[in-house]
Amino acid sequence: MGAVMTVINIAYFIAAILFIVGLKQMSSPTNARRGILWAGVGMVLATVVTFAHPELEGAVNYLLIILGIAIGGGLAWWSGRKVAMTDMPQMIALYNGMGGGAAAGIGAIYLLQADPETASDVVLAIAVVGSLIGSVAFSGSMVAFAKLQGLMDKTVNFPAQQWVNLGVFAVTVLLGLSLALSGGDVSGPVLLLFFVLALAFGIMMTLPIGGADMPVVISLYNALTGLAVGFKGFVLDNPALMIAGVVVGAAGTLLTQLMAKAMNRKLSNVLFKQFGGSSGGAAEEVTGSLKAIEAPDAGIMMAFANKVIIVPGYGMAVAQAQHKIWELTQMLTARGVAVKFAIHPVAGRMPGHMNVLLAEAGVPYDIIYDLDEINNEFKTADVAVVIGANDVVNPIARTDPDSPIYGMPILNADQAHNVIVIKRGRGAGFSGIENHLFYADNTRMLYGDGQKAASELIAAVKELG
Amino acid sequence: MIEGFVALYIFMLAAFTGYEVISKVPVILHTPLMSGSNFIHGIVLVGTMVALGHAATPLEQLIGFVAVILAAGNAVGGYVVTERMLEMFKTSRGGK
């Protein structure tokens, strides 16, 4: 091992440590920012030293590398800077898919260059598996991106879909097997067909999955990309890729499980069963009626309360009402009202997304509580304000076994003395299920755009002086 | 070449590390953490650089070039959005 390679390996070693420590720090809100900075330093270090890697040769290749980094990095910098916080989930899916595609690309080059004289079956097999996973993560993430971005509205379903998908997957695996057992004598057409089918499988697997389940899927693809990168590390004999990739693969798997659990969805159901597809039972009849309230009355109700719990949902973020809600919160706090935010794990478009949106508006994270922390407090709250949330406060999840959301943990907003629901119209939620909370005796509906309603509430509280 | 069993040990230890490191993450950080881990597998950039670095045919160069673009997008994009999200977290006592 030459001196240059030693330096490179030391740099990779430091980068791996920085990644792990950075990831560790990112799991606590107080030093999460430092975590990403450290990981960033590791990335720059690893990238810079790689320019001196002895396996890099040819002026053209160097030029292409620099050009590629400039193009890819530049576009990502620009898009990452300007993307709205509400669109964060699909951006993560997009960047993640790119990583998966890159891993598949490494695999393609390795398999093209494989030399029957030196190729080892094990390394070939790892290259094939990594390519398969990377390709699926790439095309699957792109579909997830398109769906969340609204470029592709419908879920695509056709009879025996899972069997067709399984068939495609089986053929892909067989082709992969023949590549792995080729002993390095790789046939071009087989290689091409393998990648085409792997990419097709990623698309077909993601098409039937609905928007509500997308976060779990994106998280899964994130884990898969990590794993694919890890496998490529073994192929290229590159410890930085191995460790970072496998660490992310494992962390991503855990995160996927946590998210699925938070959403009360089994991962297998997300992947292989359409939402509500099989539950044909009649929904419980809605009793009661919708009772409207005007903003000034709602404002008074909140201003003279002891405790107000705000339940924000994605609708609030769509209406860009979070800044107004924070302003309202500050005014109420100044009047001595205790205001807390209750976040359901799936508020927003993925777990934690709502926290990011509130943080953007300036809401400090220590008045934001998650489901387990706050659910017993609704009983003692004078007013629960539901803004832009629907299914996550639907008591039917506790009571009606026929409902598709039955069993999903919900925020017990219905237990507050009074409930104010700020809602644009009368439609049902994301899942299309009637919300019994809206018809409850202690619930009043404040109709209107979230931002406008919040402004009117602010005006109402202001008037009280 | 990292020998078979050593590679297997690395794989296992790295997997446990990844699992342990985020085992106590609060829900509020799920999105940034997913984004952050997404950034970390941007290290694939290093792999694509090496792959393109010894590409010999135009086809390999083309694949390698696309792979480098994708990987750079993963790394840079992942960093930018994670940093933007985490920048915003603060407590009511001020400070970050």
C-alpha cells in the first residue's frame, strides 16, 4: 500500500467517524445542527482525498468527474435552497433516488469491466445485489417524488398486480443470478435486461402505493440506498462506502419501522396492500350536526381559557397559516393562557415534518408535544384548536372496527371541553372518511382558509386588549 | 482486498452501530434525521469517482458520468435541505 493510499485511508477513517458521530448528534434537537456540519466535513474530506486515488486515471475522466460534481452539485444546491419546507418529503425522495441510481451505476461499470481471470463469485454477487437494490431505490424514489409533487395523481391498480410484480421481480433475480454465476464473463444483453427490469420493478412496486403511505416508502428506499451503497463499498474495497452505507441502511430500517409504527401501518401492508382496499364494512352512522362558529366568538373562547392545545395538520401548512398561528400563540401566552402544540406522528407528510414547519414559523420545540406526551392533557384543556388536521383526531379510530383507520392512535382532541375546528370546506379527510369529531356536541366549526381564520382570531383577541 | 470474514464483521458492526445510534430519536427529528442519513449515503460520490476514474470505454464513461452527477446531487442536496431544516430548531429560552 503506497503512501498516498495510506493518507486516503486515514481520511476515509476520519470521515466514517464523523458520519457516525454526526448521525448520533442528529438524534437530539439541541445539537442536531452540529451533527450535520460534522457529517458535511467528513463528506468534503472524503471527496477531496479521492482525487488523489491511484485508481483514477486519464485526463478525460478527471474532467468528467469535476464536471459531473459541478453539474449535479450545482443543480442540487440550487433546488435544495429554494424548495419550500412543505415540499421537503419529495425532495428527500429525489435526492435519495439519485444516490440509489449512482450505486446502480457503479455496479453497471463493475459488471461491464469484470474480468473472467480475476473476478470472484462473491464480489460479483454483491455487485449484482447492490445494483438491484440501487435500481429499485432509484426508480421507486422517482415515482414517490412524482406522486408527492403532484405530477402523478392516481394510484395505479390492476388485477393480479402483486403477481405481475412478483413475476417481474423473479425474472430480475434470475437474470441477476446468471450474472453472478457468469464468472465474470458478463453478457451485454443480459446485463441491460437486468437493469431495465430492476428499474421497472421499482416503478411497479411504488405505483399502487397511496400518498398517505409514501413517507414510509421513502424511508424504506432511503434504507435501501444506504444498503446498496454499503454493498458497493465491498465491491470497490472502499471502507468509507461500506461503513457509511451500512450504518445508513440499518438506521434507515429502524427509522422506517418507527414511522410505520407511528402511522399504525404494517410495512408489509404498505407494500402489498392498498389502503382501505379490502375493508368493505359499512361505516358507523354519523350522528349530530355541524355547528359553525364565527372568529370573534372563537377568539374570546381562547382568550379566556386557561389552557389551549393546538392540533396542527398539513392543511395548516398548505394555507401557510403557521406564522399567524404562532403570532396568535404569543398573544394568548401574553394573556396568561397556557398554549401547547400537539403533533400527531403523521401530521404533515411524514413523521417530524410538522415540527419542521412549525420550527420554520419560529415556534420553539419545547412547547411542541407528541402524541404520548400530551394525549392525557386534552381532558384538562379548555379549548382544543384543530387546524388543517382531520383523520388524526377522528374518534372513529377508537370505536369503529370497520373503519380503515381503526386502531390508529389518535390525538384525543374530542376530550377537551371545547373543540374549534378550522377548516376550509366540508369535505372528508385524506382517507375520505367522515370525521365524527366534527359532529360532536362540544365542537364548533370555523370555516375558512387557515391563514385568514388565524388572522381573524388574532384580530378578535387583540380587540379584547 | 478486505477478506471475507473481516468484511462480514464490518458489515455486522456497522449495522448495529446504525441501529443503536438513532434508537432514541424523538419523533420531532424523524424528518431531519431521514434527510441527514440520506445525505450520509451521498458518500456514494466517492465510489462513483473511482468507478468513473478507471472507466475505459465511452459507455463506461457515460454511465460513470451520470453516476457522478446523481451522487453529487445526493450529497449536496441532502446536505442543503438537512441544514435548512435543522437551522430552524430552537427553544423558547432562545439560542439553538
